Amino acid sequence: MDTEAQQQNDAERDRSSGPFGQMWRGWSRSARLCAVAASLLSALLLVSAFVVQPFLIPSASMAPTLEVGDRILVNKLAYRIGNSPARGDVVVFDGRGSFMAEEGTGGNPVTGLLREAGAAVGLVRPSETDYVKRVIGVGGDRVRCCDKRGRIEVNGVPLDERYLYGGDDPSAVPFDIEVPQGRLWVMGDHRSDSSDSRDHLGDAGGGTVPVERVIGRADAIAWPTDRWAAVRGGGGGAHE
């Protein structure tokens, strides 16, 4: 008479002898490793597509906050549940239609797919249509440069921009713009080495970026390990 333990073991053997179990046992060790790796990569790509995406910093436009080669974690859920980008947030966005032509860069579709997969796990440079900048003004704000002390003003209040690259002025380009609703005025922290909203004043949208083009908020530096840190927003940064 079978004991309860024997019956459980028999049931487990029956399950392992099913079609999938037989197929798995028939694979070589290398094939099994490839299958596990593919499953892990698929799970990572899903997380990257919908939750958190690693993003490789390709330029010095956000120094010293973000340095070339940093891998940051972009929170794709930050603005999905009734929240919107705030002044001071560091965001990654798709620049098509604002910072570049809507049709994008084109090119070989296979190469593009491989690049997207590599960018999704932070191994290669991001798409040429993706940018990382700091939000200076949101819809309804009046942003201008500069006051008598050379500071950028938002709604008449000067910004205390302690995140700026050492030696940089807030802007060498004068501007005065009211940000349309649903759009953002964005700038790099390394103002003398950043192509940002100032460079697109004459384009559609006056240099502003549609909120719906924001991919997510940069929340942390994940690599290299000696730069582990949260990416701090400017908190609006408006002070007298």
C-alpha cells in the first residue's frame, strides 16, 4: 500500500515525464543554459520596457550630476499615475518632434532592433532620439534669462542652481518664454556643453518638449559603483 509520500513522489515523476520534462532532459547542458539566459533576458526586457530602464549617459551635457558612462535607472512609472514632471526633475525623453525631426533617424531595422535591445539593458548608447535633461519650467511657467545677477527666473523668482557645472553661467543665450500647457522647458546642467531648449527656440513648440514624450524620471546612478547615488531633483530651486 502506497504511503502519502510515495504517492507525491509518483505524481512528481509523472509531471517530469510529460512532454516538456522529456524535452528538457533531452537538451544538452549548453542548450539549457541558453534557454535560462533567454528567459532572464526576456524578463529583463519586460521590466525595462514598463518599469525601470537602465540608461547609458552618452555625453557631458548633464555634468556634474551625470557623467559620461554613468548608467542611470529611469523610473517609467513616475508619471503614469496622475503625476507630471516637476521643476528640477531630471528626465529622459524622446526628442522627436521637438529636438529633432519627427521621422527619426531611419537606418537598418535589424541594427536598430539590436541597438534597442542593448540600450534597454544599459549596454550601449541610447537611441539618438533620446535625451536626458533637467526640467526648468512646466506648463504655464514664464522662464526667462536673465536677471541683473545673471540668474534664470521662473515666474519672476530667480533660481538657485547649485547643480550647475563649475564655472558655467546659467545661460549665455537670453530668452523669455511662457511654457505652453502640457510641455516642458528643459536644460542640461553643463550649460556651456548642452544642446537643449535654448537651441530650439525657433522650432515648433519654441524649444519646449511635450510631456507625453517623457520616457521617465532619472532616479539613481547604478553604475559605476563608486558613483552610486540618488539623482536629486532641484526641488524647483527658486530662491531669493
